[in-house]
Amino acid sequence: MGGTSQDSDLREAVHEVFAIGRELGVTFFIECAFPCNPELKKPIGIRETNWRIIDKNLYDSCLDPNTDSYFPRPSMLPF
């Protein structure tokens, strides 16, 4: 997964969630999890979210073998 696609694909959705929160008078905290890439000088996550850098092996283990989609496997989560 490229560093820029995780940024741009969901930015609008993050803005919508925060707009809904303002309308409802609640605060949402959104995390952006992505694998550590040693080639990047500075990790890049989705702006206005809390960034959680995860191990690339964990990230890759979430790949659904039937699609190109990632999904969290609860047994693999570090928390």
C-alpha cells in the first residue's frame, strides 16, 4: 500500500465524521493504522487522526486471501 493512498482515500470520510460529531455535540477520536516503512523519513497518516504505526507483518497478516482487502483479525491485534 502506498503512503499517499491511505491519506487521500479516507480524508473526506474523516471530515464527515468530525462534522457529524460537531452536529451531535460529541467528540470522535479516529485512528489511522499503517505499517512502518523504513524508507520514509517521516511516517504519513491521515491528517486530523491519531496515527498508530504497526508492524508490517501484522499489517500483511490482515490481508484477506480472497480479495485485495485488509481486515483486522482480533487474535492478531496487539491490544
